Amino acid sequence: MLSTFLNVFFWIIFVYFFLSVLYLFILSVSGKLFYKKGKFAATTPSKRIAVFVPAYKEDGIIVSTANSMLKLDYPRELYDVYILADSFQEETLIELRKIDVEVIEVKFEKSTKAKALNVGFNKIAKEYDIALICDADNVLAKNFLRKVNDAFNANAKAIQGQRVAKNMDTSYAILDSCSEGINNHIFRKGTNAVGLASAVIGSGMAFEYNTVKKVLSEIHAVGGFDRPLQIKIVEQRIKIEYLEDALIFDEKVDSLQAFQQQRKRWLSSQFVYMKQFFFPGIKQLLKGNVSYFNLAIANNLVLPRAYLILLLPLLVVITFFLNSGWFVYFLITGILYFVTLAVALPIVLVNKKLFNAILKMPEAVIAMIMTAFQMKNANKTFIHTVHTKTEVSNTLYNQGTE
């Protein structure tokens, strides 16, 4: 009886983990072999671009961010920068108004990026071709807008740039950078390589202006607004293109507490939106919209990386000591998963600092596991990540800002 129960249990567990790992492996290898970099030819700047920077209590960095946005290699008359200033100090607002950016003050009982963006869209009377959404800590590579212009001149309707680390000054920042690099490869580069829409990241993403204005007006998310945004975009059969050569620098968390808070928000939104879009995802799959199914269901069915890193080796050990025939199956699955990560990890990030940072991985994995017990109301509460870095200190990618 017990033997039968264990066999059924391990069969269910194995099928789930193996299919999850196989899915990730296929995308990882596809990103390495089939993604076409530089697929959009250089064109003359012509698209009018509105750069939106929703910012909540970012007094320490926003002036620096705004100034960096004005130094891009793109005709100044073709783009405007809109700072959506939520709960800023008066001195900060005065400084912002001294430079050539548009400041739109917003204030809410419960602040969210979606609310700030909707206010911004509703207050802007000028016409644009493209809306680019950034975070308050972001620094765009000087050629970023040119890359976006090239893609839209080739009839792209939505793009996600490559977000890389602004700083790699602590072990947690390095681990965070590696995690994002792997996600970029699998969920953006890999999905594009197999013909599907890229996932977005919440910043460094650009859309056809009127399309995203309408879509955002229907979104009232507190956390993870980019998840319903991408779903509603691909519902219209719009393919989100991943631009690996369009760099956007993003501040990485530098402490265990910040790492845990950020992951709590991400984990909560993953499960909330999988539940919300599960049945619509099945319906869209039956209609042939595989990108919708992939973003709504397949992406979200896979456990976060920390859980897989912990659970797969644990299952290997358990099945080994049980003298179970399942040992070999879980061992192969575990090896395949770590091969997947090795293929997806950008080679530029492999250095001595990474090996030192790996020593912090057990602590980071435990912190990630603990977030599962702290998710109550996480997606109903605005969780703000504090930013302090005003300069790009990551020399691995600095050529993008020069």
C-alpha cells in the first residue's frame, strides 16, 4: 500500500518537475542557437517617443535619472521625458522643473505604477508614436531610443529592452544580476527564438502609444502591473520583440532584506495572475494564440528558481535513500536543470566575483522559500524598493552608456 502510494506520489512530482525543466531547457537552448540579434536595420530617427518615469518617493535619485534621459543619442525634438512624481519633496520638484523634463504630480491613497501611468497618459495632449516605460532608477544606453525607433520602423508594436545591472557592488546585487540575466535569456530571448512573444520586465519596455494607453486604462493592479499588461498586449496578437542590443541599466538589490521583499512581490503576482488568466489562457490556446498561453500559464506554472534549486537536489537525496528507482529520473532532471541555467547565464557575468557571491546562495534560497509564508496581501499592498544609486558602476556593460 505504502509502496503504491509512493510510486503515485513520485510519478506526479516527477512529471511536473521534468516538464518544467524540459520547457526551460528548450527555451534556453533555443535562445542560444536561434535568436537573431540585430534583426532590425538601422533607420533614420522618425518616431516621436514619450518616455514615462513613474517614481514614488525617489527624491535621492530622480534628478540624476532625469538628466541622464536628456543625454540620449536621439533628436531632442522627437522625444519628451515625463516624470510622474508621487509623494516627492517640494525641493525635488523645484529641481526637476529647472531641467527640460515634464513633471506631472500624482498622489493616491494607495500608490501604484499603473495609476501613475494612467494619470500621465490622461494629462498629455501631445501626440506620440511610442510610449517607453522606465523606472526611476533606470539609466538608458545612449542608443536605446534609436534601437526602439529601428524596431518600430520595421513594424514592431511592442518591445522589451535588455535590462542589466546598474551596480554589482554586493553579493546580492551579483546574484540578482545573474537571475535577471538568466530570465532575459529564457523568457525573452528564448521565447522570441521559438516565435513567441517575449515576456516584459516592468521597465525598459516600449509600446505603440495609443495601444498601451488603452490597455493601461483597463489595468488596476497594485503589484506586478506588467503581467496583465503583457497579457492584454498579446491578446491582440501583438508580438513583443526582445531587443538584446538595447540596454537599460537597473539598480540591483544590495541586501538580503531587499532581495526578500522584492521576491515576495514577484512571487505573489505570479500566482495571482496565473489564477486570474488560467482559463482565458486555455481559451486563447484553443484559438491558436500560443503566446497568450505561454505568458499566462506556462511561464507561471514553473516554480521560481530558488525553489527548483532547493527541491530538485532534495528529491534526488530522498529517492536515493529510499532505494527508489525514481532516483535516476530525478538525478537526470536535476542535471538537465543545472545545464539549462549554465546555458542561460550570460558568459560576461562569469567571473571571480560570481563564485564569491555563490557562497550567499543558500541564504538567498532560504529567504526566497520563506517568502511563501509571507505572501498574504502582498499583491494588495504597494511594496516599494528603495533606490540609491545614481551612476552605472557595472563596467561589464558600461559601453552601452558611452
